[in-house]
Amino acid sequence: MNPRVATMIGFAKRSGNLANGFTAVSINIKKRKARLVMLSEDMAADSRRKITNLCQSTNTPFYTHGTRDEIGHAIGREESTVIAILDKKFAKIVEDQLL
């Protein structure tokens, strides 16, 4: 995982602008609060399909980047398969780093 991406994810978590886990991310996508969704490379296929369909239906950008361990480490947990950044500025910085 890109170190700058991991840093920005950590900042988003500490500032309260990050949703973690399938349910929390799904709710924020449906409420159109998610500005960017990040999926782990080793996420289950069915969960990946559900999240990507939600993102496509709401025009929320989504990226596959890092393993569940790398994403989890960035937010101070053991592992996490999906996160959503809720702040526009954090999302823009992360998206620029991923492209």
C-alpha cells in the first residue's frame, strides 16, 4: 500500500471521516455520504459485487488497493476489507495518490 494513502486513511479515521466495515460503508453509500470507497484486494467476491453495485448506482468512486491487513493497519485494526472516506478533501488526496 502506498504510504501516503495509508497516512491519509489514518488521518480520516482520527478525524471521524471514515466508515469501516461492510454495513457502515453500505449505509454511507446509500446516504450518499461516502466520497470514496476502498476495497481490499482479498475481499470476498460476493461482498465486492454488492459494494461495487452500490457505488455504481450512486456514482461513488471506488478503488481496489491493498490487502485487508494493510487497510486494517492503516486504521489501527487487525484487518478491514472495505472502508469509505466521508470527507471530500481526504477523498481527493487519496484518489490523486491512487491514480
